[in-house]
Amino acid sequence: MLKRSVYSTPEFKKQSKYYVFVKINADQQQSVLKSWGVSALPTIKFLKKDLSEVGGFVGYKPTSEFVAEMNKARGAG
């Protein structure tokens, strides 16, 4: 759903140049999910280069809210 309704939008694409995206396969990499405290999907985490978390959210957000979270995280980093 995110891929179609958020990731494909011009607003998201404009902000995405500031990020490196990692998608974890929840079925195959449960130890990774556990180590990052992921208990629900989707979980979005914004990290600095040192892997410290500067933002994120759980659940679906429409494009405008998703991009607002991206901007907020960029300001925190």
C-alpha cells in the first residue's frame, strides 16, 4: 500500500533524496525486527549515520503526513 499510495508521489520522491531506505523482510528477519523493537507493521524509523533514532512512526500515514515526518526527522538529525 505504501509503495503505491505514498512512495510513488512527487512529494515523497522530492524528500527521498535525503534518505537511504532499507526494507526488512518481517518473515525472514525477525531477529532484526526484535533488535529494533518493531512490534507492528509498517514501522518507519529515521536514523542518523550513527544509527541513533531521530524519528519514526508505526502504521500507515498518507503522503502529506509521511513527508512531514521526514522533514521533522531531517531537522532533528
